[in-house]
Amino acid sequence: MQVDPRHRFDNFIVGSANRLAVAAARAVAESPGAVYNPLFIYSSSGLGKTHLMGAIGNHVSSHASSVDIEYVSLDDFVEQLHAAIASGEGERFKQRYQRVDVLLIDDMQFLTGRRETQTELLRLLNAMQGSGRQIVMSSDRPPAEIADVDERLITRLAGGLIVDIGTPDFETRIAIMRAKCEERGVKFWPGVVEELGRLEFRNVRELQGALNRLIAFQTLGGEQIKPEDVLTVLGDLPEVKIANREGSARAPQANEFQSFLTDIASAVAQHVESWKARVAEAIAYWTGEGYRTAQLERLLQESAPPANWEAILRGFGATVERLKALEQQATEVDGALGGNEVFRDPERLRDAEILLDRALAGATPPPGPSAAFTRQGFEVSSSNQLAVRAADDIVAEPGKRYSPLFIHGPSGVGKTHLLNAIGNELVDGSGGATAVACVSAQVFMDELIEALQEGTVERWRARYRSADALLIDDVQFVAGKERTQEELFHVFNALHSEGKQLVFCSDRPPRELDGLEDRLRSRFEGGLVVEMQSPDRALREKLFARYLAATEHEPGPELLSYLAERPMASVREIIGTVNRLVAAADVAGAPLTLAVARAELDPELSASSRPATPAVVRAAADTFFLDDEKVVWEWTDASTRMMEELK
Amino acid sequence: MSLVNYATREITCKIVYYGPGRSGKTTNLHYIYGQVPEDRKGKMVSLATQTDRTLFFDFLPLDLGTISGFTTKFQLYTVPGQVYYQTTRKLVLQGADGVVFVADSQARQLEENIESFQDLHANLAEQGIDARAVPLVIQYNKQDLPRDLILTPAELNDALNFRGVPEFGADALHGPGVFETLRSISELVLKRLSQPVR
């Protein structure tokens, strides 16, 4: 239904009986959805409800052409609803109305007894109010007096502003008639309009009827009507009541209280500072929605409007939306969290986020340390003892001693083993209570990418932030990966500020990691940076002994010593060597002896069987010489030695 | 009493009808009460003696519903006019947002009017309130009595209304002037809402 373009504010005559209604309608037209929502206008028939609704519609559409305005009488609404349901297009009907920005519904009194329309309307009002879209309704009686209407709907209707339009007073009547005469281009004899104004009509429509009669009489009769003729011309109109005639006793008005109330309402509306009224309305709305509004209530204590009060109101709305989203997410993870009070208090947004984080983290904890790597299984020597000591300290007091601990060293020296061992010790030390995230940087990054794809970054982040310790292996991989570094930076800060333990492993020290952001570098260096070196001889011997013991072959001391002499860059190489020897022995079908080992590892040397370095020398060398090069390992034969001495 | 409680979003106006004994203060309240529609009617509390004189005070709560997001309530009080209820008068006057002085228009009551009016100022001053700052309206009641018994509003103005506050002739028994007075004092009180916090 179209809004009648003749219904405008500028041709609506304002008097004391409708001042409040007009002021409210104007406020609504100027900022739809922001002030009185819903606006409910009621009055007896013919006093200008439809005109005011039309004026709102016209004003809005002339100021913002993109706004979707729907003007509909309740009867039409019911008819459309029935037609939609009958043709199976109920959903389309709903969608159509959900797109409307300003909904104007006339003749709400016809709601009586229409249950399904009431339900549909209630749903629509909720949706529109929730998204800040304006509803204006009119009726011939206040909401509470519309019979047989759902209580919930009544409270919705009454939740905004209810205004009434009273019968126009004498001055307003005169003003209305003068405006009408001007519009029609009719001129009356002076006093005629005033004479007509003295008659009390029940509404403006009847007044217009009377005026039309006078106009017709004057135009058809071709004679100017005199004031004294007015009653004669209108004499047989049943609604004409003569009032305010000279000498008539002043009868107390029947609705003295009502008119007092109207005046007070407009005085309050005028004097209560409008910003406070807005805030108060917001409080009423959000309280009704079940949210705590202490923040807004404090705003009301201010004597002057804070410069950013509108921003605060908007911010409050936004926070509530955020809380709603958080609550929904939380409910998906754990139904019991729905309705938790932190989701009802915008001032506890942080708590709500933490609660959600916990819920999400609990649902899918980050990867933990691998049980295969134990502290017992980790051999210590001078090449790695600093790192191991630091690790032991961390396990004793997580987060207190060295956080972060940054372990670097060449590949295969046992960094991963130590890292996982720390993780396992932390878990065991707390009886399993400590949540340890132990992950390689590569997995960390892959998970992030996956989370980005699925739009679940927050959940992913929450998993790591909820950990009690974060251990990241091969952290050199984050170098040059901006997003991963950023996430790592935030996770680092979140955990570090809470005193949680952080351990990183890398093949290089932080300062040598090209493409590592300074903010991460400085944080890594802010803890303890320790190096794990290639295994020294003592460690090599221990490791060979251990790995060979695990096979069926019993290594003799000579074999062990021979193997330990060989420079090995990493533990991995040692394991590789052991595997190679075992395989060679198996192929030869013989036990693993020094000879087999030599043949496998030094084929060119094993041909000329040279005497082995005496064990005493080796032991001495290990004890006294730190530099391998200073030790003469291969002694010449006895004759050469004698010649040397003789020289 | 604070007029506007932003925390509870309430506007509460306390209006006190002051004046000499038998000037018609309670009659004002009764007339107003009679005009209030049933659904808005609070309970009018009247503590009257057997001879229908106000013994302590009358209290008429008026619930005006929600206006601009504020629950608006008016509380109308009367004080006992008789000279010897001084303490009660002071008590009722405490926290008043506005005062209606109901004067008896009968010529022979002029002295009582003046005395009561001075009493009002003295009581306000005693509570540390500047009488000029309190919204005040004067009602000349019983204007319906025969001309020869009463003074005209102009004559009464000369005697009482030296501050030039709004004044209304009234016939509280039958209604004329009652709501005009109430409307005027209410608007004066509400006007102070927009003024800076005192």
C-alpha cells in the first residue's frame, strides 16, 4: 500500500491535543529505529493517525530513498498472510517483511482474536526491533484495551512510546479550517470560520465535513455565508454540539486528567535532556533483553552529556552482539554454558571470551609431547649438559626460571628428544594436570592455515592460549612467515604474561634466523638461549653402547671404543651407523665385531691391519686432551719408533 | 529527594499544597483524585480527624506512566493548616519539589493567609532552602463565594504575591482552577529538570 503523498508534517496542524504525538512522530521520522520503537499512536477515528503515519513515511522516503518503507493496514497484513499461507509462500511473506526498514501498520485494533496474525506479528516485531528497524502502529485505542491479544504482544507494543491524539481545541480547529480553506482556495466572510470553530466536533473528519458543507453551500448558492448563517446551514447535522457559547456555564471537562497528562508528557519530553532519555530507553530495552546495563546507568549519573555518549550506546550494542555470538559459540561446544551470566554482562566481555576459550580449548586440546621421548632415555654429556640442566630446572619450576628456553644446535643432536622430554616431565610432574602443547612449527603453521580456511582461527588460538606450557620444535620454520609469526607473537605474550613455560628449539640461534621479526627475536633472546653441540666422544660411546645393546649384538669394549672415536655430527648419525653395522653383521652371518665394523666403515684401512691404539692412550687422551688433533692416535710400529728415539 | 532518578529511570515530583486551615487544600486533592481514571488510581491516604480536618497530612500518589523512558510519578501532599501542627508542616515540606499555596479568598481570612504564607517562607528558610528558588504557584480558592465575602485575585495578589508567581482563581469543590494550578506547578517543577544540577 502506498503512503498518501498529501500526508506530510508541514500540513499537519499541531495543537495541544496532538503536540506530543507529532513530536514523537517527527523524532521517529528523523531517526527511524533510534528513538521510540515501536511508536504506538492511538486516538478516536478521524483525528489524524493515518496522516501522521503517512507523514513519517513521506519524511523518511524523502530523506533517504534507499530505505524500504512499508505502509499497511492490519487488515491487508492479515489478508497477505492468509494468501501467502494458502499458496504455500509463507516463508516468502516473512522474508519480504524482514527486509522492511520502516513498517507502518494502521488499524491495529483489528488484531482482536487473530491468534496466528498475532504470532506472526510478534515474531516480526522481535526481529525488527532487534535489528533497530522502526515500527509505527496506530489504533483507535491503547494496546492494553485491544481485546483478546497475546500478553507478550501487548508488552511489545507498549515497550516503545504510546501517544494519543486528543480532540483539537478551538484554536487548532480554526487553524485546521483556515489551512483547508487555503488549500481549496475558498474565502469566507470574516467570523464564519470562527463560528464553525465554536462548534464541538468529535473529530477532524466531521469538522471537515461541516466545512465542506459550508463551502458547497457558498459555491452553489453563489452567496457569501455570514457568521450568523453557519448554524442554520449546519443545523441538521446530528454531531453538532454547541459549546463555549457566551453565558453557558463552565462545565468541568470530562477528561481533565487526560489533558493534564498530555501536557505533563510533553513537558517531560521537553525538559528531560534528550540524550538521557535515549540512554534511559536503551537501558530499558537491554534490561528487557536480559543484559546488565550498569555501564549505561553510570552514564546517566553524568550531569552533562559525555562527548561520546552515542558512541558508548553503539559500543554497548556492539558488545551485546559480540556476547551473543560468544554465547552461541560456547553453547555449540557445551550446551551447559548457554545462559551463563558472563554472557549477559557487557562489562565482562573479557570473562566471556575466556570462558569460551576454555570451552573451545577443552574440546580439542593442542598436540602434546610424544611419550616416546623420555628424560631417562636422554644421555647427558658436556656437549649438551647446559641445555639439560636448564630443562631440569624448568621441570622443577615451570615458568619461573627460564622462560622462554631457546635450545639451538645442529640437526639430530637431540633437541626434539629433550623438548618432548620436558613436555612429558611437566605433564607427569603435575599428575597430568598441566596442559602441555608440544608441536613443531610446521604443524603449528599448518593448523593455522587450516583454521584460516575454515574460519576457526579464534578457536585455534584459544587452544594454544589455554595451554599451561608451549613447546615448539623447529621454530626456524616460522622465519619469513608473517602471519604465523604474528600469531606466535600473540600466543607468546598471552602465555608469558601468565607465567606459563615456553620452550623453543631451532637449528640456529635467534640472531641467525633470517626473516624472524625483531619482536619475536628479542622475546626469544629474553629468556635463556642454550646450544646443544654435536655429541662428544663420551656421549658417542654412551650412545653407541645404548643403541647396540638394544640389538642382539653385544658390543665388546674394543668395538665401542673404535666407534666412539669416529666423529659423529648427530645422534641420528650414530643410530644410522648402528643400523648399518647390524645389517652388515647380519649379511655376513657373523656377530658384530671390531673387524666387521672396520670392514664396513673403513674398508680401505681394514686391509692393512694396523695396531689399534692402546686403550691406555685412548683413556689418557680423553682425560687430558680436549683437542682431538693434539692426540696421536695411530702409533707407528716398534722399529720406526726406535729410529725416532735414536734420532 | 531527587526529582529525576536516572538510575531507576524515575521522575518523582513531590508537590506540597500549603496554606491556612480550611482553605481547601484537601479539597484540591479530592477533586484531582476524582478525575483520575480507575486504572491509574493510587490510594489516597487521608489522615483526618472526626471533624474532617486534616490531622496529619494527605498523600495522593499519581502514576503518570512511562514518559520518554521515565516512569513518572507525582506525589501530592497537603499540610495541616492549623497553626499548632508546625512540626508536621516542616516534615511534609521536606524535599518538596514545588509548592502550591492555597489561599482562602474570604476577606476575613486575609490575616490567616498572610500568616501562613510567612510561615511557609520561614519553614523553607529553616531547611536552608531559598524560597525564591522553589517553584511556587498561588491558588485563590473559593472564588465562587458571593462577591461581598471575598477579595478578588487582584486584591489578594497585592497582599500575597509580591514575587509575581503564577496565580489562579479556583473553586476547588467543583473543579475550576484545580487542574490549571496543578498543571502550572508541574510545568514549573519539570522546567527545573533542564536547568543545571544544583
